[in-house]
Amino acid sequence: HPPSMEEWWGIRKRLRFNEAEFVAYWRPECPVQTVTQGALTSVYRWPGRAAVAVANRLPHDQKVSIHVDLERLGVKGRTITATDERTGQALDVREGRLVVPVKTRNYAFVGLQAR
């Protein structure tokens, strides 16, 4: 689906994924986790910022609950802002916890910025 691929490559370029360290959901050291059924979370990280990849594999929209281990991410004690990188919407993040709406069998990228 060309529009989806264009969006993906645009996000990848804008956020500079090729310069990031990628930690996949199956790795025990992954600093992002979800308990939401049918969802997966991985992270791209750079000093002072990260992008959480959130996948919804279920056939319905859902809100994915995410826990970010701020210490393992290297930003403990700092103020964190979260933004849905596809929509630009600010997301509420408190003590490393946030909820991300993700459409049916789709994905989101959440930008995390430490201040």
C-alpha cells in the first residue's frame, strides 16, 4: 500500500531511525513493555529521546497501555513529554506510564523527549 509505505519512510527519515539504537520487544533489556493483549512495543533510542513503536495486531481499535522503564531508558528524574508521531497529538505520560490509541492491525510511534 504505497501511501502507508510513504508515511513509514517519512517517519523513519524524520526521526532518524538509522541513527538510533533499536531494542526489540523480545529482548529482555527492552525498556518499554505492554500488558495489552495483542500489542507489542519496541523502542528506538538516542541520548535524551526515544521513539516507542507500538503495534496492535488485533482486528479492532484499542488503547495500548505502555510502561517505560525510565531508568533503563536513561532519563530517570527528568521530565518526559510524549507525542504521537503520526498525528502530532500530545500524550499524557506519568511516572513512565501512558496509553496510546492504535487502530485495527496498525501501528503508532510515540516520541519521548527528556527535558
